[in-house]
Amino acid sequence: MTRDSRRLPEPSWPTVIATTLRLWLQRHVLPEFRYRLFGGRTSGRLWPAALLIIIVAAGATYLVAGRISDDGTRSQSGSSAANSGGLPAAAAARNKAAAWIEAQVSDGLIVACDPLMCTTLQQHGFPAADLAQIDMGSGDPLGSDIIVSTAAVRSLLGPRLAQLYAPTVIASFGSGQYLIQVRITAAGSAIAAQAANRAALQARITAGRELDRNKNIHAPRLARAELAGGHVDSRLMDILALMAHRVPVQILGFGDGGPGTNAPLRLMRISAPTATYLHRLLVFLRAQLPPFAPNVSTYPAGLTTTVQIEFPAPSPTTLSMP
């Protein structure tokens, strides 16, 4: 590259102003100053102009320099704020997803995740033996049961993640680049998994409408709509059918379908009006065998007791009504 072909950097505005002022003084003010110094006369008209130029130039230099400094500082602080703001958002999404997975996902399932997400899961108490890392050196994640879809995982797997490996989302946290989704790995093809999900929904709708007509089942309007609409986990409907065959059941509500998704509701709260009813109900629930053995909690509610019945994620795609 020749000297002529090189492009020199443009001077800053303070430099331009200072150079202009210097040249003007050299050409107009200094000759007259020298003339007066050696005994000549001056018109006196240039000195106010020179003073005005000096003031204007100094002010412009100050404003331009201040603007450049302020803009630079503002730009840096804005960039820093954006970066620092992203870190808490990303960490919050990871921690929420990790806490939900540790509390809700069935024991023994293999969860695939990027290294940072796997570390966060371990910090929340998820067993390291049940984690499979997804990175540049790992193969496909089809040996896992759950895939935690973070930005890093989506970058590695691309469209294959949703189209091939794990089409079903059971929980979602964060948004945008900080979005984290908990996905079920397809046992076969993604097309087969989607067909199984549609068949399972239809089966839950059929079973839910039948339970909604059961005279032994009492529930508020929203719970009845969720039951008849196929939004309730099939294991809960199995348990509900068995209970309603023996005693009246007062449903208080359903819940825990997985945040940010339309996954089936895996939690049911019912009312136990007497101590005898509560005892019989707990004996029945604790006698169930996997996969129909729920997590059971009780909460005093005045003269009655609320019984919470919950199954872990993910919900099955098969239904076995008694």
C-alpha cells in the first residue's frame, strides 16, 4: 500500500476548531500586534473580532469535547447496562427452570442440557448421574428423556431440536434470547410423537366428559371445563374415577400444568370433610403403585382438610381408565 492510497483518520472537532483559530490569529491578529508593538497604529477593529472568535471557539471546543465525552460515556454505560441487565435475566430463567425440573420431573429420567444449565441443575439438587451434557463434542440427545432448550442448545441443534428430537414443550421460562423450554424427547419420530399427543388429548377429552357426568364428582365451573376439555392428566383422572366409585369427591381445583404451556394439569386439590373420610382417602392414595402413585400433601382448612394430589412431569400419552 502506497502513502497516497492510505486513508488518514479524520481529525476531531476540537482539533479542527483549534487549527482554524490558530491560522486566523496568525494571519490577522499577530501582524497587527507586531505593528503596534513596534510603534505603528492599528484600527482597533480586529481586536473585538479576535476576542469574539476566541470566546466562540473556546465554547464550541468545550461543547464538542463535552458532547463526545458524554456520548462516549453514555454509550459505554448503556452497553454495560444492557450486558449487566442480560446477566440477571439469563440467570433468573436458568434458576426458575432448574427449580421446576428438580421439583416436578420424575425421578430417574435423563435430562440433557448445556454445561451451564447442567451446573445450575446440580446446584438445585438434581442428581448429576441423571444429567447428559450437550456440547460440540456430544452426539444427538435421543438417549435422554428431557431436553432443556436454552439458547446454547438451540444454537447447537438448530431446527432439529423441535422437528426431530423433542417436539413437545412441557414448561417454559424467560423470553427472547433468555427463553428456556423443557421438552420431551421423542421416543420415535417427531411425527409419531405429535400423533400420540393428539390421540392422548382426544382420549382425555372422552374420559373427562364421562367423569364430568359422574354424580359423585362435584367441582366448580372452571374445574369441570378443564376436565371436560381434556386438560387434566390421565393419571389424575384414573385416581378420580376410582375415588368417585367409592365416595363423593369435592374437587377444589386443578393446577400445575407447566408454566407457559398447555401441558396437562397434574395437580388436583380435593376437600376431606371429616377425619374418617381423610383417613380412608390417604390409605387409598398411599396404596397406589407406580405410575399411579401420586405425591400427597394435606393442609388444614378450617373444619375440613385440603388434600393435594400431584403427579410428576411429564404426563403420559397413554390412558388406562379402570
